[in-house]
Amino acid sequence: QSDMEGPFLQFLLARLAKWQPDLVVPIGSPAGRFVVKYRDRLFPGTPVIYTGMDRRTLPHDAFQSNATFVGESFDLAGLRVHCVPQMLTVPAALEALEEADANRSADRSNLLITHPRLTQLRPRYDDINEIEIDVSTLKSDFVLLGHYHVHQKVDAGVWYAGSPDTFTFADDPDRPKGFVVLDTDTGAMQHLP
């Protein structure tokens, strides 16, 4: 929401005055557009990997300076990242998750970034046409999930990352918003409100 961009930008500028990430991974079109718009102020020189969105929603110049778009899997030092975007059907989601599982690295940590709703958590409000799966279908050392806009742990190594702002009436306004930092060497997860 454009009326929230200014306050959120100021929040991030204050937070980033004390700490800079090694990598920025906006997941989804709203996050991608925000990073494109404010990257020079927030993350100058920091590599950016856009994922979980239609690449066409970003301007072509978004990829000119130390940035890329990833739709499947890629390797970083000591880490393989598997990206499975929101799918149209449960069978398509399960097939994409099986493909990510088959492509796991034996000599690196594996991080799965995906968007389904898990049966282990019930939302405040049910939506129609949800892609709902069981946590046991997520095969990875670490899993960061979209869908719920509140940070919460689901299982060992599995978290909903949450969102930096409230997006719908289904969001719980009493739960803190923010972003997450995952140490892929130790598995430590930190939520930064």
C-alpha cells in the first residue's frame, strides 16, 4: 500500500543504519517493487535476488546492478536455495516441491522458499482456492514460507517469515510485523520487528 511506503521506508532506514544484510531476497511482487523503488537508498551495493513473482512485474533495469531473478534453484557459498512460487493447484505444488527435493544438495545447506498454507496452522479466516499441504511434504534443511503475514515457527527448521506490514483484513493487528534473518550455518532464526 503506497500510503505505508513512507513510514516503512523510514523504519528500514533506521534499522539499516546499524546493520546491512549480505543479501536481499524480496519474495513476491509487492516486495520486489518496493526493493526496486528504494534499493539505492536501502541496499546500495548489496546483491538482490528477486523470487516468488512474475519477472514481468519488475522493470528491466532492476537486474542491471548486482541483481537477478530466480524461479527455481541456485547455489550460494555453502547454500542451495530452492524457490517454489505459489502454484495454481495442489498437485502442481506437490510436483514442484518434489522437484526441489530431488535437486537438494548433499554438500550444502538447503533452503526452500515457498508459499503454500500448511495444514498445521489454521488461519483467522479461510479463503477459497488455497494451496494447502502438510509440513511433511517440505523436504529441506530450512524452509521459509509466505502466505501468513505473521512470523511463526511451524516445525523444526520451518517458519512463516511473516510480512513487514498488514495487507488484508485477515491479518492479526496485534501480532508484530517485521522481517527475518536466518543464519544458514547455525539454523538460528531471528525475527526483527
